[in-house]
Amino acid sequence: MDFAVSIIDDEMSVFEEEKTYFQEFSNKKGLSFDLSYFSNPVEFLSNYPDKVDIIFLDIEMPQMNGIEVARKIREKDENVIIIFVTNMTQYAIEGYSVNAYDYVLKPIQKYSLFLKLEKLTTKLGKNIDTHVQIRSEGRIIVADAKTIHYVESCGHHVIYHLEDKTLESYERMNDVAKKLPDSFIRCSRYYFVNLRHVKEVKGESVIVGKDDIKISRGEKKAFVERFLAYLRGE
């Protein structure tokens, strides 16, 4: 399995150290990492990669603060995993405002990094190449599960809400549940939402993409617990 990783850090020595660790980890696990290095965050933002799974982002850089860089990344890509690299824990905590996955402290400890990579590659492995077959209007459409925001039950059919369109399918919600990956969770009898696209949980609602969806009282506790576990990478 191949993972595209971008490292943004104004210290070339940090990149060289990380590259050595990634190589050792990939040799142990039989994985492949396609590493790209940027010493200038402005250059990275101007040439945002077509494919990137993980971004290791230094917080303290002279050209632009890492938090500011992360905000601009989020304007381009809501789902890419961001890991901050810093020697100041208090800065890393700010990462939650841009939905950062985790942080790594400098100087980087090899086995600490290995533990994070172990969890990360397992998490990504569950989502990569996961597709859902949807029967709609006499066609069978194979959709990447990551592009599905939520599934809505409407009487005798369901509606798949994707990033750029909706698809109607005559299915039962229980049958839909069996083919959805682990990132989907029920928030009421009428909705399954993809935790990858949850922006906010407030009161009795969950914001998925641009849509406000009600959480049933009976599902709320389990939903919130599952969402928090997802954010922790569990």
C-alpha cells in the first residue's frame, strides 16, 4: 500500500531525519511512502499535490505560521491528515482548531513516531480503496466511500448524498448499513453520516458538509462517543 506524505519544515535536517525513520518503518511493515519535501509553505500551497494522504507540518516557520498554513490547507482539502511538528506543546493544542490529527514533538523520537504511523496507516488502510455499489436509475455506480457525506432514508428508497451529487436507490436502510465502512454511523433511524465530513456537533444536530442533520435522542450518546473516538484515531 502506497501513502503520499508531504513534509513542510524549514529545517532540512528534520526532513532527513524523518526520511530515515519512514524508510525503516516501511521496511518493517512492507509499506511504501512517497515523500515530498517543502521548505517553504507558500511554495507548497501554490503547488498543492494532486494526491496527498498525510502532511507533517512544522508550526514555527519564518514565512508563515503553521496554524495559518493549516487553515489554508483546509480551504483546499477537508480530509487530508495534518500532523504538527513542534517543540512547543501549547502550539500543538491549537491544532484542534484546524482539525489536526495529532502532533509530534521535536526532537523527534523514532519509536514515538512509529506508534503514530502504526495507528495512522491502519486508519487510512480502512478507508483507502473502499467503494460502495449504488444501484440508481438502472445503473450500478461504484462510489468512493470517502465522497459520500451521508445516506438518507426516504420511505421505500434511500438517497446517497455525495460531494457533488445525490443518487436515489431502492434499498432498505438496514441493507445499506451492511455495506458502509466503519467511518459511517447512524445518528437517527433516517440517517447514516460519514464521520470524515462531520464539521460540528451542536445540541441535537450534526453539521455534515453544509447540511444540518438532526440526531435522535436515543442515538446521541453513542454518536458523540463514536465521533470523539474517531477524532482520536480509534
